[in-house]
Amino acid sequence: MKTYPIVELLGDGISAELSSSVHRTAKALPFRLEFESIDLSEENRRRSGPALFDEVERRMRQHRVGIKYPTATVGESPNRILRERCRFTVIHRPVCTIPGIPTNFTKPIDLDVVRIGTGGTYEDAGRRIGADTAVSLRVMERRPARDAARFAFKLALLRKSGVVSTSKYTIQRAADGLFEEVVGAVAEDYPGVPYRRELFDALLAQLAMRPERYQVIVCPNEYGDFLSDMACGLIGSVGLGDSASYSFDDTGTVELALFDPSGGTAPEIAGKDLCNPTAALFALASLLRHLKEVEASQALRSAVLETIASGRRTTDIGGTLGTREFSEAVAESFQQRLAAV
């Protein structure tokens, strides 16, 4: 049987339940995912120190692909450490309307947010100048911007769609101006892909009014953070989205990839069979696509969507199922779809 070694980074709160859901679903695959688990919980990070991240980095560079569950930020952000260690320059957040989930927004969304994973205002916590003033640096680098732009245009080719770059380039003329300059240069290599740029504040308004105009959006770090959370809110929950982080070699080829659900640790419901594993299963589907197991990826995503649309949902999205029951329902639908392929 074909086997793929996968680094699995366990975390805090609902992490164990999400991992169980992923493992249950993976059993239906016609190939094997060999999970190499590492405990990245706050307790083990405190106990092990930097050596733990040395081991994570070693495993990631050995196997090149991983899945991660939510981790608590206590004193340090594990996500930030991983980005720096693995040089993740691009974060991809797909967001789409899920039939069967009630929302406050009536129009359908099918969007890919491609975000520079480094720089922006997130690199500098800032400093106080006297009692009444504070400043921080905002960093924009050509290489991460190029990585994000290339990823966005390649994704648009697959989707047969266009690309929109967004920032505040009329105000942040140096930093955002560099970003738009890089994206514009990459766009010249993809003449068949429609491309335009929009100011970020105008894009937020237009996305709410005319979401059909947007398929792939590429943007700097903090803008992508805001945008992807807002888009997930429009489809019903921030916890419904998955995320992927990528590093690239000099030719633009993906070197390392890490997939994760975008929600938090939810300690208040941990161990109570109440968490929604949808985003973790979507992350698994994205991982399968990265492994070029496209049919399995599509079958899993369809199984999740069909299960929710049929009314078999967890309580947070209007259903009655617990985590385990929902996972079993998805796994059954997944097996049926794989058998029909």
C-alpha cells in the first residue's frame, strides 16, 4: 500500500478530538497516511524548551508535509515560531459557503485568500515614545510577496478565475507600493489570467455587496488575516475554515507545507464531544490535494459538505450531533464516495 509520512502536531484544548476525527477519516483512504505525532501542547513546550521546536523542524524538513491542531499562545506563539523556523512565506485560506449552515449573509462565497505569511505590522510589537506616543515598523519584502503572487496566479489557473491584489497602496506607498509592484510583475508571466488591484477598504465593501466578483485575492500579512476571518464570518463561523502555510525554493516550488484548522483551542468545550471537526477535515482534504491525491481530496470535501447539507451537523451550526457522531457520518459518506470513484 502506498504510504505518505505526515508530521502531526498535537496541541491544546480540542486538539485531541480533532486528531481523532482526522484519524478516523483517514482510515477510509485507499492509501496510508503514516502520522508521526509530536506533542506541541503548552505543557510539553514548557517542559521541553527549544529542543521541541528543533525536533519539529527536523521532522518537517524530512517529510515536508504536516497537519497541525490548535495550540495555546502562552508567552510565545507556536505558529510564529513555526513560520520562522520553516520559513513559511505564504498562508492560503479557502472560504466557501456551506449549504445547510444558517448565516446572516445570503449571497454565496467561493474565495481563496492568499496572504503573505511574514512581515507587515506583525513583525514588530512597537515601542512607546514618552507617555503619549507609540510607533511600530511595517516590513514588506520582495521575496515573500513574489511567493504569494506566484501561488495566487497558479491557483487562479487551476480555478480558471482571476486574481485581485489588495492593499492600501495609495497611502502606504513604500510598503504596499512594493507589494503591488511585485504582484504586477508576476502578473505579466500569466497573461491569460485576469488581474486587477483594489484598495483594501473598497474591497471589503465590494466583497459584502458583490462577492461573485472575487475568486482569488492576494494581499499583505495583516490584510489577509482580517479578510479571511471576515469571510469566514460571512459563511457562518470562523471555525469553519482551514488554512495552509507554505515555504518555497528559489524556483517557486513548494518545499514545506503545513495544514491546519483555523479555529482556536476552545478549552471550555475540550473533551466534551462538542467541537466541530469540519475545519480539521477540510485541512485534511487540502493536505490530500497537496499530495496530488486529488480524487480523495474532492471526495472528502464533498462528503463533509453533503453531511452538513443533509442536516447531520454539530450543535454549534444548528445540529444535534457530537464530534464523534459527526465524524462517523462523514467517514461513512467518504467511504461511499471513494468506492464509487
